[in-house]
Amino acid sequence: MSGPIQSPAAPTGHATFRHFPLNAWYAAAWDHEVGRNLLSKTIANRPIVMYRTTKGRPVALADACWHRLAPLSMGKLRGEDEIMCGYHGICYDADGRATFMPAQETINPSATVHSYPVVEKYRYVWVWTGDPALADPDLIPDLYMNDSPDWAGDGRTIHVNCSYQLIIDNLMDLTHEQFVHGASIGHESLSESDFEVTHTDRTVTVTKWMLGIDAPPFWKRNLQDRFPDYEGPVDRWQIIRYTAPSTVAIDVGVAKAGTGAPEGDRSQGVTGTVINTMTPETDSTCFYLWAFARDWCLDKQVITTRLREGVSGVFFEDEVMLEAQQRGIEANPGYDFYNLNIDAGSMWTRRAVQRMIDAELGTDVEETTEKAADAAVAMSSATEAANAADANGATDGGTGLGAEVARDVARHRTQPTAGLMGRGF
């Protein structure tokens, strides 16, 4: 349905990450948040008002009345599925068509507001912000464990004052846990162990195994839910699965060391899935909907609550760091990030997002995204060589190293002392 719809903001520089596509499903809210009330949200710079009809259908309309652009969220619900503008009383149905105008019987046929495609799935209400004709529900990321009877869990929503893409960076490189979350889930093996990165046009997977390690406090307690007397070493895994543009499901867990977890036998361990889906609000703010689902002791609500509160504390530490990073970006306009080996996963996610944006804008997809691909591939080998040189005392003592591609050739550059400093969190 046509009608008032806010135009996207103009793209900004690389470091500010105004990089969200519109032809995408974004998790607007948890299902229980959308009811017979008016819920105001901004998604991808678009003001939206959400509610349910009396039959339970979730609705998302542009939050701007056709008449004078007053926010419909300041109105009220009327009848089974209508919303009434709080300014002059014009009413709209769930498809955005005007059904009533004050002091006249004729309804202007142009009186509509934009109605966004909505799907309720995996305990979230998803909104498609782009071309309604392309809104295929099969494109919603698979988060089945969030409402499967074979899993138990819960989560929350965080409003974060940073670009949604900074959260994706954070989730694609979990070595930061060693430094940001050292008291709970961090372990020195995170930055010592190897990892593997694979990708398609719309997905990126980062796989890391840590074998025969001491369990960090968070995982030691979880494993003892099932095996109370076990005190020995564990095999730990982190399998990060990204789906463009903004969903990351992380398969995590530990098992008794040497019991076959790397080969697929997790019977002597505990498995969790950290569900993360980020919804851009503006260029520099976002909604972060997360949950932690587990496959052990499904009937114990005390464990569900403990895990939810524990993960909340971990994510608060991330929130503090990411908001500080956003402020650093805004204080250093035009600054290009430096990349380490650990950034390979996030670089591929940026390529996937850029491909989606290019397709929407009709720009040269291959020219833009192939440069990003070259950078992602070249970065790994360049930083590996530089790190090796640094270990042999061959560097000039710079504080950090990053790779860039110039004329299709990877070269290494020493990080200057001015500007943002890459610290490998």
C-alpha cells in the first residue's frame, strides 16, 4: 500500500556504517510486545506503528497520517482492525486504507498510509521495510530453536546506541571474550586457537574448536547441571552462523574432553544457541533482540532464568564497549578500520550486506563487492605474514597492523598513533 514513507538517509562514510538494506526482514519486536496497543518503532530510519487486530493479526503501518503527517501512534485503536489518528480522527484499516474522514462521507481514494509486510515467526514479529513484492517469508533466518519443544530458553531486547553492524562485528569475532568477558566466558584459548571461515552470498560461518581446556566459570556450571561431579578438562566449540543482513546464531557448548564432540557426539556435553538478530533503527542506533536456548534440563525454569540473567550481564559488557566504539567513530570521521586475521568473518558479512544494497540501488554489484572480497581474502594472508614478521622482530614497532587493497594488490600498513586504535577486542 502506498502512502507516507520516510526516505532512507543518504549513505555516509565507511566508518559510520550507514549500510543496511531495505529489502530484508527485520525483527521488530518479540511477539508478546505486539498486542491491542500502539507500539511505536523506528526501523531502518522509518517510523512505524504496530498493533494486532482483534483476530490476532500483527499490523505495521507508516507512523504518519496521510492528512498532516501526525504520528498515528498518538491515536487509538477502533473496531476490529482500525487505527484512528489522534489529530483529526481519520481512520485506517490494517492494510493502510482510509475508512473514515470527519465531516464528510466521501473517502479520498488517495488517503492511504504504507502497510509493511509482517510475519510472526520464532517468537518474533518480522517487518519487511523494502519492496512489498519481494517480501518472501522463506528469507526469514532459521531460528527454530527459539520456539522448538526440543529447546528451552528466553531472551530480551537491548536498545544500543551504536550501528547494528558493530554488533555483528562483535559477534563474528569471539576472541574479544578473553578481554571483555574474562570473568565469565573468556579464556586465553580464544585467541590462541585456529578458526575456519566459510561463506556464501548471504551467509558466513566461523568455526572454532578449543580442545582439552579448563572450562571457564559459565560453562563449568552449565556442564555440571548434567554431570555434577565432573571437574576435568573440556572440548569447547563456537560455530557462528551469520545470515544477511543482521542475524547471527551461535552454536556454543562444552563436552567432556575426548568424548567425541568434534566428530559430532555431544552426548557428554551441553549445547546452547545464542540467538542474535539486530534491527537498525537509525544510522547509529539499533535494537538487539537476543535469546539463549539450550538442549539440557529443559524442564528447569531456574536454569532458564539463570542463563538469561547471566547472558544479560555479558551483553551489558558488550553494550558498554560498543557504544564507546560508536562515540570513537563519530569523533574520527573518515577513519578506515584496520583488520586482523580475527576480522575475516566480519569482512565477509560486510560484503554480503553491500551486495544487497548494490542490488537495491542498481549499482555495479560485482565492482563493489569483488573489491570487498579481494580485501577479505588478502587480509588474512597479509596479516599472517606481518604477524610472523613481527614475531621475528622485523617490524618498526607500530601499535597495530592492517591490510588494505590498492590496485588489486594487498599491502600492509603500519597503524598511525593518531585516530582510533585497533585493539583486537
